[in-house]
Amino acid sequence: MFSFELEKSSAGGVMVTNPRFLPTYVQFEEENKNYRVTPMRDLTDDDLPDVEVHLNEVEAI
């Protein structure tokens, strides 16, 4: 998930401020549409094997 704020400058332009990124992981069951979006920091290796490796890769970008 990504969030940010837009601020209008006195010159009439727009600035993007306070950008934030929350890496997430989507889990689902194939037979039904039971989707769950979980912050990667809350996952365990049972949810995603080598979760720490994946999280470190995403955060390095």
C-alpha cells in the first residue's frame, strides 16, 4: 500500500509530501474468493517461506 499527501504551493504548483509504503502480501483460497491482505511484517514463514528475505528485497527498492 502506498500513501502520500498533496500540498498546494503558494506559486500554484503541487508537491507530494509524506510518501509512505507498506509492503503487503495477498493470500487467497483458489476455490472461493476469500482474499486476505496482510502487511509483510506480520507474516510468518508458514505464510510465506523465507518471508524475511522477501521483505528485505522489497524494502531495498
